[in-house]
Amino acid sequence: MTVEPILVAGEWRRGRGDVYATRYPADDTVNAELAAANVDDVNEAIETADAARRRPEWAALKPHERAAVLYRISALIRERAEELAQLQRRDNGKPITETRALVASAAGTFQFFAAACETLEETLTPPRGDYLTMSVHEPLGVVAAITPWNSPIASEAQKLAPALAAGNGVVVKPAEVTPLLALELGRVCERAGVPRGVVSIIPGKGSVIGDAIVKHPLVKKVSFTGGTSTGRALAKLAAEKLMPVTLELGGKSPTIVCEDADLDHAVNGVLFGVFSSSGESCIAGSRLFVHESVRAPFLERLVAKASALRVGDPADVRTQMGPLITSKHRESIERYVQLGRDEGGRVLCGGERPQGGLYDRGWFYRPTVLDGLTNDARISREEIFGPVLVALSWRDEGDLLRQANDSAFGLAAGIWTRDYKRAWRIARALETGTVWINTYKQFSISTPFSGIKESGVGVEKGRLGILQYKHQKSLYWGLNDRPLGWAD
């Protein structure tokens, strides 16, 4: 098999690190072989990006001209939508219906930040003396985008689009196991007119090249999506440089069913919130709080529908859950389910691998619901990142909020109720960055996204998300007729 090139410093070439294979999680066949980047590749990519982003063909572009490049990226993604969706399916095993949505999301992200780029205004601030004052924003320099394996093209677009719109050079470090979409995005950027060297795509082990990226003096910001422990280590390195970071980290999100909820809507929403993407989602609603008065009928419906979810071939449009990312990750999920049993939990459905045919070749696991546990159980507190839901109970709002907020994480939450006043009250009291009310896991690039506590720092998305990739500068224009009097 041919070793695929990577994009380093404006050149498609073999990386200088170890050769490895990426594999299709549905049957463990090889997708591609490529040579990872090494530290020399990292340094060259960063230094070239810094030089390239200063050249007139990028630095001198007016906002509408840079926006035109981003619009072309969006159009090219749409032109190749089915090809990219199929590649994403192979890359991480998500069902094709989901990967098509992720590709569409990526195209929309570049379109949105193109519009933000050409319409973003600087500020004329109120003067307080004989001067005119302005606040302007300029590119940071070289930005590092470190992306996860669960939604590659969407995550990469959410970092690359605003960073390019802001006029930076960008070094993208995709997850080691899912580099293929990032590499294709590099090709798209080239075709759209991003100048050579402005963007590099450098796959490889985080333990080998991650530190080199973060520590490099020319890297002025890191935007990272991934696990909390890695994010914490990255933040420590960034602190040594006094460098800004955006960290989207883990979650253990509560989804709340009130006694007045529309149970049909709530059941479907809870299932989608935790089992879509096979639960491999930072915002998965993995802690279910059901009011005790509707607990029995709700769980009966939920378990029946969870048991009927179609787990199978990601290429089949009828599939609702594909495989997990790797055998090792499935084993981690199995250990958590066994831990839940050991802690006194009862498995209401799932808790096992499906058997036979394709199931025996890939990393599949059934949607799993446990009850009989409390919010203090480890399985209720630690991020599993898989198709495992813990069903808990609540009696009054004080009890609910105490439990829901008793978590190290604060990324997302869901509320199911017909009472808009109660929805407002609970939503404002939840310690989390996003709250969905009578829906779940819906996203808009125009709406900011952030986490609190151990779920991260900084903001992604939203019209002003572009400012996360710029630094602010103040300008004072003297209007005084006489010289400053201090020296007289």
C-alpha cells in the first residue's frame, strides 16, 4: 500500500515520523498508510506558516477578499460532499447519515465565518480627551488547531475557518487515528486559494508532536478539543508562554425529564442525546434525571426504544449506531459497565457486544441503560464516552439541581418540560455552557459554545468567535492644537 503524503510547509510529502495505518472501525480493514509528522516537520510547518501569513498575498488581503477564499472552501466542500462523507465514515465509523450532516456543517461553518470576516467592524470608542480613540483587531500569528477523532471535519472547520478568517497561519494536528478528513481539507484550502504554507496538516501522536507544537515560540494560540487530562496538561504548557488557549474538554451532561414533559418527545430526545454517535460525544446526555412520578413509564418506553436501535454497518442509511472507534476504547466502556454492576447498578438493556457477522469484525457495542445507582457512583461521575446511560431520579427542584450540578464537568444539559417558567428557572441554575430545552444535541454555528469547570475554557462559534483568533489593539489620534503641556 502506498504511504500517503501529509501537508507540511506548503508541500505534500512523506512525514518524517513512523509509518502507521488508519483502520475502519466497522471491520478493522486498513483505510490508508501514512508517515506521521515528527518534531522537525512541526518546526518547519510552524516557521513556514509564520512567514507565509506575513506575505502580501495573505496579510494584505482586505476582509472581503479573504472572505472570498473562505466562500470557495465552502463551495468546494459542498462540491465533494458525498466523497467527503464516505471518507469520514471510513475514518471513524460513524453512520453515513451522520457524516453527511457533518460535512454539510463544515461547509456552513466556512460560509458563516466568511460572512463574519467581511462584515466585522472595528470600534470608534468614546473619546475622553483631545484625541480620537479606536479599537482594532489583528491576527495573532500562527494558530495550532488540535482536533479529536469523534467528529473530524466539523471540528477542524470550527477551528480552521475562524483562524483563517482572522488572517492567521494555521497548523492542524488531527487525531492520530482519524487524519484523512484533515488532509482532504488541506487540499480543499489549496484549491480555494489559501496561499502555500499558510496551512499545514501534521498528523501523528500527541505525545510525540503535541508538546513541540504548544511550546514553539511562534505558536500564539492553541485551540484544542479532547480529553480533560490532556487539556489540563496543555494549559500548563501554554501558561509558561502566557499564551491564550481555547479548550473544549469532557462532559457528563445531565438530561432532565420533568413530570409534565411530553414523554414521546423526551424519550426520543434522550435517546438521540446519548446514543447518536455511539455515545462518543463530549455533550452526550449521559446522566438521566427522571422525576420519580413518571420514572416507571418513562424508563419502560426508553428501554424498549433503546433495545430496538439499529446497530450495524455505517454504510447503511438505516443504521443508527455504528462501531466504536477502536477495540481498546470498547474495552474501556466494558470496564465501566462492569464497574456500574459492581457498584450495584442493574443493566436494563445492552451491556454487551452484538454477535455474529460484521459484529465480530468491528468494534460494536449495544446501547446500554443502567439504573439502581446514585449520582455518587463512579459511573455517574466519570466520562465514559460511549453508549452508556445512567438513569437517576429526582423529587423536587432543589434536589435536582444539587445532583445535576454535583459534577466536575459543565458542558451541556437538557430539560424536558411544558412549563416555560420552570425551563427558564432550571436552565439558568444549571452550571453548564449549553442548555437544550425540549430538544437535544442541536447546533448552530451562529451560537457561541463553551464549557465551564473541567469542561474547558474559551468560546467557539458565534459571529464574534473570529475575535478568539485576533488580538485587540487600541489607537489614539491626537487632536490637540497645542503641544502637551507637561514638558513646558
